[in-house]
Amino acid sequence: TIGGGIGQSRLCMLLLEKAHVGEVQASIWDKQTEDCCAEAGVSLL
């Protein structure tokens, strides 16, 4: 379904061992968040 609530994304993060919700959920991220994640080696969708 569309959305799925925060629980679905958190469960995916846990199962896939991801550090940021942006690694399991597509969204629009501001430049500061993109830069911060890039420095930390986090790939956003």
C-alpha cells in the first residue's frame, strides 16, 4: 500500500541493517541532508 506508516519503514531498516530511513524509502531530501548522508556513506533513494 502507499505509505504503510512509519513502522513499515523502521522494520525495513532493521531487517536490511540500514542507518537512515532514506535508504529504504524514496522521498525528497534537502541539500543539507543529502550532503550529510553522502559524507557518512549513506545512499539515499
